[in-house]
Amino acid sequence: MHVQPGALHAGASTSVRAHSFSWTVVVPGVTFNPNMTRHSLTCLAALILVVSAAAPAQKPPQQAVTQAVLAGTLVDVRSGQVRTHAYILIAGDRVQSIADSAPAGIPVTDLSAYTVLPGLIDAHGHILSNPTTQNFAEHLRTSIPQSTVWGVYNLRLWLDHGFTSVRDACEGPPDYPQFALRESVRRGIILGPRITAAGSCISIAGGHGDGAPFSPDLDLPRGKNVADTVDDIDHVVRRDIKYGADWIKLMATGGVMDPISDFHVQELSEAQMTEAVAVAHRAGKKVMAHAEGAVGIKAAVRAGVDSIEHGTMLDEEGAELMEQHHTWLVPTLYCFQHDMQTGLSKGRDPASFAKGQEIMAAQGPAFKLALAHHIRIVYGTDDADVDEAVSMEFGALVRGGLSTLGALQAATINAATMLGKDQDVGTLEPGRYADIIAVKGDPLADITVMEHVAFVMQGGRIIKDPAHPDRNPVIHIQ
Ligand SMILES: [Zn+2]
């Protein structure tokens, strides 16, 4: 399914849109319009009855059930209700229905000792990351083929931890290996979560996404992601879309991991971001904004971005704006917390670490403000060390004040809705992909059970199975 975010975007209320809504009904040979008399409307009603009697509603024939999963406890992430001893009936790669029993003669995967949930969605990953280093210059010594292989490795880890979908939140290489990985997963060439991908990390020169924060005498070529004017941004956004971006990523403020930018300040101008949103939405693409400082958050929200990433210094006015614009928030809380433990041990620049320490004080109050304004929260990890960190955001969200159900929704139905893919993923309702995970224990009582996903199925294919631990083993490097 493809949404047109421009048409759906927040700001215009339904009642406003209703004024410009016009209707016509076409029945073979006759066109009806709003100026018709009551008599002709009665005729229309009669005609519709005749037409529907003649052509009974055509439901697609239900596909035959090919397998079932028996859930000890099944969590409905939409309502928070649980159902015990439920059979998820699967036809091909999709859920056909939820039932109290399974038809005879089909294979049943017995997860009666587990709590079963929809496959998880990480909405802020950087697929190509090397988990062993936080040295900002490392990319100068890493070939793009090597980065791509890191991507293949990381994708397996996401799956192993129950994440059957991921949104890549921008990458450095100008030739977009993330799109190649997305297509390779889609075609089954490699194993990995379903990928939705942003293109380049669009940034001003010297900003958070400027990949060359080095001495001026090096005179490195200007990155293809660098945009200093409105015209520049037109070009960069169109380039990303040309080569396959699903999302556009904007650096609205400075950031933490690079050694030069200031996360307090706005970077891309509001005019640039407004232009980026216009170009992207016209093309049916969505826009995410890295935004930490309060001024840049507000400029990005006013510009109409679909999601704010981090939002670490959100203030009252910004929270009100996000609420009005229905902007999603992907807070990535754990990533910053994890960095405090890692310290300088992975070659991190001390200037970057000092920024990280400062931002920790702002993170908690900003997240509480977001919750008080009922801003919709989406799960995102943003951590290069997928194996270590990808499941830990659940605990961080709950410690930050979100309910356990809210944390589960952030990683399922909310993320799917933000991505415009809620007809495919995010719940275990009929028609969705059979992306199914299982954990021991009750995540609604103790969210940390999500850190130990025991079973993973993607599109009806078992990826991880406690009954067959030798199947699809994943290497965990240090
Ligand atoms: Zn990021």
C-alpha cells in the first residue's frame, strides 16, 4: 500500500477537507450529482439495490490455511487485550484468521508456553553501521562494499531479536547500499527485516550530516548530501528519490555523535525544510527530521515533517506544535543511555562524548513533556550495536514514563501506521504478513521480557525457533 502523505498530512482537519469534497455516483449510463431531487435519489437507492442484487459483493476467495501457530497468550497490540490458547491460521505468507482451533492436517507450531506478538519494527536504524567502533574517521578507512557487508550482518541481528521490519534513518555512502539491501531482502537473496529506507543524511556544510569534519587543507569533495540553500535541497531530495528513497532524512539541528556540530542550534533553515517536505510529499514520500534543540524541532514541525527523531530538548511550545500537527516522535532514548556506558572505549571523540553527557539531562523531561501532550511514540534504536541495544529501548521507554502497552504499540502498530504499512505489518489481524514473535513471560507486566525473543517467524517462514536452536544461527561478535 502506498499513502500520499501530502494529502493525509496533519494540519487540515476532516471538517475543512469535507467542504471541498464533492461526489458523483456513476451507474452504467447515468451520472448522479448532488443537485438531484429527492425523487431521483430514491430511484438511485432502488437502482443500487438492483445492482447489488444482480452482482453480489465479490469477496476474494479465502486462501487455504497452510499452517498455524498456537499461542499460549496472544497480545492484541491494538486494544491491549490478551487471548489465551489462540491459533493464528496462516495462508501462504499472511494471517488468515485467529481461531480457537486449527483445521486438521496442517502443521502447527506449538508456542503454548509463550506470549505471542506481532513482529517488531525498529523505525530508526542505520543498517550499514560497524558495531565495533565509534571513531568518527573510521568511514575513511571502510570501503562501501565492507559497509554493505556490515549491513548484511546487522540485518540478521535485527531479525534474531524479533524485528521483522526496520526503517533505515539515512546512510553516508552516496550510492545508497541501503536500497540494494532493501531489494535483496525483498527478493529473498539475503535474510533481513523488511526495509523502508531513507536516502542520504541531508545536512548543511559543517552540520551533523557533513561527513568530512576534518582539516580545511584536506579539501575533500563536497558530499552529495550537503545542502546550503533551498535550491540545493531541491536537488538533494530529488536525487534521493531518483535512486529509491522511501523517506527523506533532514538534519534539522546539530547532533551528538559527530565532533563538530552543536545540537542546540538549528541547521537546515525552515525554508529548506518546507521545500524538502513539498518535494517529498508531492512524490508520495515521507520526511523524518533529526532534531535535538528546541528551535530546530519547532522549525521542522512547522515545515511539515512526518516524524521528529530524538526530540531530546523538546519544550512546551514544541510539544504543543507536535500535538497540533500530529507529528510522530521517535525518541531513541536508550541509544544515548548506552553511549554513557560505552564511554570512549570504542574510539569515540571526547568532544562527542561531552555532548552526550550534556544531552542526558534533557532527555527525561523532554520525553515526559511528549507523553503529557499525547504525542504518538514510535520505537527507534539508532544504535550501531544492534545486538546489544536493539531490544533495550523497550525498557528505556517504560522507565521514561510510557506504559508497557504503549511501548509494545510503539514497536508495532504505531511504527506500522507511521510507515503507512499498517495493512501489512504491526498487528496479527487477517491480511497482515505472518510476522510473529514469541517471548517467555508477560511483557505487559514486565517489559524486559522483550529483551529475550525466543521465536521469530517472518512471512510464514520460521527464522528462529527454540525447538531448533541450530536453525539460522547468528554470529554475535564483540
Ligand atoms: Zn540516527
